[in-house]
Amino acid sequence: MVLPKFEYIAPKTLDEVCSLLGLHKGRARVLSGGTDVMPQMKERVVVPQYVIGLKSVPKLNYVKHDKKSGLKIGCLATLTDVAESRAVARHFPLLKEAIAQMASVQVRNTGTVVGNLCNAAPSADTASSLIVMGAKVKLLSAGKKERTLPVEDFFLGPGETALEEGEILAEVQVPSLPPHTGGAYLKLSQRRAMDLAVVGVGCLVTLEGKKCKEIKIALGAVAPTPMRVKQAEALFKGKTLTAEILEKAAAAAMKACKPITDIRASAEYRRKMVGVLTKRAVSQAWEKASAGK
């Protein structure tokens, strides 16, 4: 399909990007990797009059790590940039694990983590892992005004985010993880690659001895937005892992999710798989935390 007509603008700073978004309210889209925006434009899902490219803004493709401040991912850092980062592999393997299950090599070489979040698909693979790691997003507007927001509060609905008029998601921030923490991301899809999740479950566990000090569980593709399952999380606090608690947590996750029936799967099947994957993700995360990984 042919792209609709549009004017391409190449600003030199993020402040200029924000000013242009404010000037062309509702008529402009930001382009980073383009793996989501371009197909949507071809299908006329979005038809912007202006496309604001980020490639001319220098030094936005960074993946930085500091023991105190944690991980920082710039808005032009590709999925491959993040997955191949030594710091990510060593300190945030859950994020590397999630990215490895996304799309194809070609898409990962072009698409960005920030773009994956801004597309706000309920099935976004990076969302669940970032949510359980307590990640935040830094949002910039004209005049270099900024605010931060937890990733779990960034999604408002399918294709809808908390970005306000004239704002851009400039950076993803992931805090350093405590010792004896392990994570897992499990994705169910019809194909191993190039397919969206039917169900996605991310889990992060921190242990104190053999007991759970902290746990977060997030689901993808089974509600209008990626979601925490706090009812299930509460079952593990201060306890050791048992089959009985796993079953109760699976039931809580199945009850909390709000799946739909679509071309990929029925709502009933998705709900059942939430229970299965929740048990597996918690078990794998717990095992990694026990091993000190």
C-alpha cells in the first residue's frame, strides 16, 4: 500500500520536536524506528499531515547504566541496542529475555523500546517486563519541562497513552534491582517469531532467604492495557513457594484479566493460559532469584 501524502520535518533538538507537536496539534506524528507508524499510515489508521523525524537529533540512541541511578534508554535506542547491551544482559536480563521474543531481527534492528511503548498495544512485549521492574518514563514538553510516570500508568487504553499535547517520551528509566532478584517473561503466540502475544506474563521476584520479600506480576494481551495482578502478588509476600499458593495466584490472575476474543484466540482460552503462564513465570523467576541470578 502507498503512504498518504505528508510533510517530513527533521528538527535538531527535542525541544524543537515538542514545539512542533504543539504547533501542529493533532496533525503530527513522531517517527523513531517507524515499525509501527509506517504500517499504520499505509493502512490509513493514522493519516498525519506532518511526520516529525527524530534521526537528526543527536545522541538519543543511548543505553546507559549506573549502579545508583539504574538503566536509562534513549528514545532512539533500538530493541537490538538494548538487547545487546552488556549492562542489560548482566543487570536486567528480564528485559533482554522479553526483547528476544519480539518480532524479527530486521524489526528489532529498526524498532525502538520507546516506540513499542508509545504504540500502546495491549500485547506490547516490553511493557510487562518494564512494569514488573518498576520502570518509569520521562516525558518532555516545550521549554524543557519534564515529568516522570511509572510505565504501568502510561497506558490508558489500546493505542492511547498518558502523553499530553506537545509531549514526547524521551527516556525509559529502570531502577537497579536488589540482590536475590529473578525475573521471567513468557509469551504465548501462534508462531515463534513475527507474531503478537496471545498472552504475555512478566514476573519479578526478590527473596529474603527462602521467603518472598517482593513480587510483581504483569499481564499482556488480556486487558485494554498491560496490567499488574496485585491480588496474586499479595499471596506470596513473606511466604515460601508452594504448589497451593501457585494455584491460588493463577486463579487470581485469571479472575483479574479481561481478555477478548479475536482472530488469535478466544477469551476463554486466553484466560486459561493466563493461569498456566502465571504459574510458570513465577516458578522460573523464583528459581532464578534463589540461584542469585
